[in-house]
Amino acid sequence: MSASKILRNFVIAAAMALPLTAVAVDEYRVVIENHRFEPAEVKIPAGKRVVLIVENRDATPEEFESHELKREKIIAGGKTAKIRIGPLEPGRYPFFGEFNEDTAQGAVIVE
Amino acid sequence: MFSTGIIVFREVLEAALIISIIAAATRGVAGRTAWIAAGVGAGLCGATVVAGFTDVIADFSEGRGQEIFNASVLLLAVLMLAWHNIWMAAHARKLAGDMKSVGTAVSLGERGLWVIAVVVGLAVLREGSEVVLFAYGIAAAGAAAGSMAIGGLVGLACGVVTGYALYAGLLRIPVRHFFTVTGWMILLLAAGLASSAAGYLLQAGLLPALGNQLWDSSGFISSDSAVGEVLHILVGYEARPAGIQLVFYVSTLVAIGLGMLWSGRRSRRPAGTPAADKQARPVPASS
């Protein structure tokens, strides 16, 4: 294989890889309402980076927290936050709202 | 009411423990109480401002603002703790010696003291802004607000009392070991804060994980148990650390440790060689 061919193949490979890293991150929506997560369980594929789009419809702030996912993020009332997670092994990763822990419980199910 | 108290207690505890370690570590230094008080005051003002601008901070850098802000606050605190410890390594012997002979505060000048105000201020800022946000939620709760506010105040009081208990406990350590112990505590505290900062930067996708989960010791000490939380505050315990967190932890430990050694050696040099030094000044070193 000549150097120019290698270069050309490399450029094609890079061009094909680019959209994968830049665009193909799946988004999963979770809504906080009345201090509860809806849906309470989010199913995501194993070994992939995904983004949780968490919309807080309550007037009060909430802190999305998960020891298993190692995530901790305050979401102001009426605001939406992006929480990047993964790639993860299959399993159940609970999360909760720290400011309303009695009701705000949920989990990411990786399969 | 009970759960409100717990949440406030948790947030207050972290700041309270950091303040009590700092207060103990600067024992015997003239003027340190005023600097700590200034730090608490500035931290409370800052916490209110940060809480008010939560939206603005969060929207910065494509929604990574909160993580970047938290990591910056933590890393600044690490820098200040490093400075403090390296500075103290040069003065600890004089302090320990003077404390035994005079029993009163020693003036070391105020050159190094603004650092403790910054450390205290940053701790109060970080934890306080969460309390302010949470309190806003309570205020919006309406009917239940009264009992929740009482819970919050009880949580605040418990946090302060626990911090004071740690301070009182540390003061019982014999003088000749005292600054060694507080030095180690600040060293581990700084390493833990650095690891937390790495956690936030990882969460923002700004650092590679280098292993999402090095180990899982949550079956042994869970992160949400009381022991786990206190260990997290004091020595940066993580039940499921990422590789990058360990890298930050160890690098901080080594960097500050070397700085302390260097500073301690340098301060002893004018009195003679290290061996002669021990014989020349037996009072602060032993007894």
C-alpha cells in the first residue's frame, strides 16, 4: 500500500469516525415534577456514552445525585441540566434528588 | 423536619470540619481567629451570591459551568492548603516551643494568615450555597416551612457542635505531636479536595476517567454511611474512585509533602546541620 493510499484511507476512516464521536450521543429525558423523577427508571445501553437531559419542572431547586454514577448536579427550579454518563457496565445505578430524598428516587438501568 | 435537619447537617458538617482543622492547625498564632471569622463572613456572602446565580453559572460552557465552578473552588482551596502547610512546616517548631514556654499567642506576622481566611471562605461558599438553595426550597414549601426551618436550624447547630468537638479533641493532642497531626490532616484534606475536583472535571467530560471505577469498597464503607461521609470530608474517601481521582489525590499528597519537607529543612538550616540542630534545641523537639 502506498503512502498516499494509507493517508487516503486514514482520512476516510477519520471522517467516518468523526460523526460517531460528535453526534451519536443518545439523549434520555427525565422530568422532575412534584419532587419525583419521571420516568423513575431510565434504560440505557451498556458501553455507550449517553446524556441524561433532566428537566426540573418544580419551582424549587433539586440536586441530582448518584454515588454509583458519581454524579452530583444542582438543577434550579424550572431549569434543564445535561448530565453526561457512561460508558457503563450492565447493572442498576440508583440516583436521587438530595433536596427531596424521600420521594425523588430513580435509577439508570444499563443493559 | 427530620430529613431537612439531616441535609443541612451534612452540608454544614463539611465546612465545620474544615474550619475546625484550620483553627486547630493555626493554634497559638496571633490574629488567626479574626481571619477565620472574616473567612466565614465572606463565605456566607459569597454563598448567597452563588446561590442567586446558580442558573447563570450552570449555563456557562454548554452546561458545564457548575462542574467547572466547583472544581475551580476546590482546586483553589487545595492551593491555599498547600501554601498554608508549607508555610507552617517552617514555623511549627517555633510555635510548639513558644506555646509550652509562654502559653500565649505567637505573632508570626500576618503574611501567611490571609490564606486561612480564603480556605475557610471557600469551604463556607461551597457548602453554604447549597444550604441557601435548599432553604429557598423550604421557604417555597408554604405550610410545612415552619417545621422544616426548625429542622434546618437544628441541623446547622449539630454541624457546628460536631466541628467544635473535633477542634476540642484536636487540642488534647500533646503539643510535641500537635502540629505533626494537624499538618497530616491538612495534607489529607487537600488531597481529598483535589480528588473531588477531578470528579467534577470528569463529570463535565473535561478529563479522561483512566478507569471509571478502580474498586468498589461500598460493601465495606458505603459513601452514604455516616462513617463514609466523614471519611470523605477528612481524607477524601471514595467507595468507587475513578483513576483520575487517584492520580489527583496522590499527586497532591506528594507535591505538598515534598514542599513541607523542603520548607521544614530550610527553616532549620541556619541553626546548624540537622544533626547538631537536634542537640542544640532539645526543648521544642522532645520533652
